[in-house]
Amino acid sequence: MELITFMVMVIYLLLYLYNLVLQWRNSSCYMLAYQCYKATDDRKLDTESCVKVVLRNESLGLEEFRYLLKAIVNSGLGEETYGPRNIIAGREQCPSLVDSISEMDEIFFNTLDDLFVRTGVSPSEIDVLVVNVSLFSPMPSLTSRIVNKYKMREDIKTFNLTGMGCSGSLVAIDLVQRLLKTYKNIYALVVSSESLGPNWYCGKEKPMMLANCLYRSGGCSMLFTNKPSLRHIAILKLKSVIRTHMGSSDEAYECSTQVEDEHGHRGFRLTKNIAKVAAKALTMNLQMLVGTVLPLRELLRYVTFPYCPSNKKADPTRPGLNLKAGIDHFCIPPTESAVINGIGKGLGLNEYDLEPVKMALHRFGNTSSGGLWYVLGYMEGKKRLKKRNKILMISFGAGYECNNCVWEVMRDLDDYNVWKDCIQNYPPKTVTNPYMEKYSWINDEYLSFVRFH
């Protein structure tokens, strides 16, 4: 009798352990593919096009013109970024609802069509759909528009995220990861973009004009699964997501907001406190990350440094953690040159580490929540991503928040993706600034002539 009881207990224990293993396997979040958006050539914003857009804003004075040109010169953008059709056509001051919807349709359906063909997964197989676009939320929702276009199943779970800013993509991935822990053997889609056409700022308040200089059209669609049988074809495996939200602080909450200026022009205001808030958010975020990615020796070095007698005279400050001890590649937001250099310095990155983000900014501009995937695409196009490499993605968003995620590369990646027609030209042998070359000479007399004649 005791033997039978013992055997029953062993069987129950084995079943329990087996279920735990199944839950662990099914809770994994694998990325099968991603597809970045590339607009048509007729939407390129070269130097002449950008300056024409600036000059046709009749509310600007000479001081504002000089400010905008200086911002464009220092942005780090090249001449092949893309703008919304209504901006190219000169309708930025009176965008229609049709303009707004068609801008999203072009990004969504272009990337999703390619993604379905590339993976062989049918739209009818999708179980979860998450769309994040911060500045445009029509009714029916953008997720409903995708469901209608592809005639997806009636039981699909859809989520429409707004107001998350540039960090929306990682917020969506965090949501998908949690759903994959709940539901077994499913497919999940994430579509990340931003609505620029109806949100062009037509006023003259300097902190609100920066967005016009930096943001460009772009986006990305990604396919995830937790199916163990598809592990061998996955490109990335999600190791962790860490989110830091500082919205309880008034200073942090107000440093990045959508507002109207005194003349009723709506735009996006970045306050002078944003650099301090972003640095604090990043520090808090990375403090939660380091224990999960860094080897013990690096953590011990950091903790014991202040107490080492040989170091007290040499440097009384505690050194930064060497993230390269646990991370192979860094995807940071392609915002603008000064911000990239600042983040790179804080993380201890060299020019090789920063090359992907600088080239993504130069070629595609700041594409908001889709920007990280152009950076990843550059790494893949350059064949930098090898099996078992670790990738750290960092993003910032309105609220104010800082999020990060860590990926493990599942196999050597060598797809040229959205970079396929130009990857061989990057990085350029000689880095030039086309705006500086063509427009740094502009003076008050020229601006007066253009403005008043």
C-alpha cells in the first residue's frame, strides 16, 4: 500500500513538472519576422524640399527661420528621408481626415502584405493584434481597420495604443509578451507607426517647431509567436522587458506634451527639463536591467570599486557599469545627433556601436516608435547579428517613460530588408551635412527677400 502511494506521488510530481515545462515553453516570445516601411521616391524630403516647407510658413519671422535652419543643419538627417503626402503637396495647414487615414493605410498595409508573404502566415491565423500610433485615434479604431482589410477572425484580440510616443513599440511588445504567457500556441502582430500628416505644427513657438525638423514617415510590423514548433525558424527571442514610468512627477509629466500655442496651433512641446528627466528615467531603468544581463564579475567590480584603496585617489566617483559585458548590440532611438551622442557617452558606447543608429537617422530620420527597427535592420543588413548575441533596445516616450527590452539572436541573420538597395553605401567614407553645405550661408538679407517678396 505504501509503495502504491509513493508511486502515485511520483506520478503526480512528474506531471506537475511536465506542466511547468510546457508552461515555460509556451510562455516564450519568439519574433518570426519584422518588416519596416519604405515610402516611394516621390515622398523624399531633400534639402530643397525641406527649406520650401519652412519658407511657406507665413507666421514665421526671421528669428524663427534662422532657428529652424540651424535645427535642420544639426539634426543628422540626410536627403533621403520621407514625409507625408499632404506635407509634400503643401497641405500641412489644412490636413483632411482622408489624408490622415491614407497615411496610416499606406504604412500598415504595405508592411503587413510583405510580412504575410515573407512568413507564409495567413491573416486568418492571427490571434492577437496590437497597433500603436500616438497622435491619431479614429473611430472605428486602427486595429478594426486592419481586421476589416484582411478579414481576420471574429475571436481575434485587438488592442489600440495611443499617447505612448516613441516608446509605443516596446509597450506593445510588453503587452504581447504577457498575452503569450496566458494563451498557448498563438500568433501575435504588432504594428508601430506615427501619424505625422495631421500633426504638423504651423506656429512659431521654438520648442514646438523641433518636431517638424526631426520626424519623418516610417513604421514597422512584427510577427510573434509562442509555438515551440516554430522556435527553429524564429529570428529573435525576447529575454526581458523593463518599463519605468515617471508620470507621478509633474516635471516629468509636463516635459513632453501635445498642446496648443497662444494662436491655437496644435503641436508637440519639449521643455528644457526633458534632458534631465530622460537621464533620470534611463538611470532608473538600467538599474533594474543590469542584474539580469551582466555577469557576476562586472556587478562585483561596480559594487567594490569605491572601497578599493588603489582607486580612491585616482577617481573618487563610481564608474559606470560596462554593459558590453552582457550586451553585444545596442538599439537606441534615432532621435537627433546630440541626443544619440549623449546616450552613447552615458552608456560607454564607441562609434562602431553608434553607427547603426546614426545611419538609420541619416537615411530614414526619426520615425518615432518605428525607429528602433530601422536600427536593427541596419545591423542585420551589415551581418552583425550572430546566433546567441544579445541586443538591448532602449526607448523613451511621453508620460514620461523609459523602456528597454533584451533580445537573443536565434540564428545568424543576414537579410538586407529595407536597407537592401543602399546598405553598401553606408557608412559613407566622408560624412557630409547637405543642409550645412547648401544653406549655412543664408543671412538676414536673403531671408528678408524670401519672406517679403
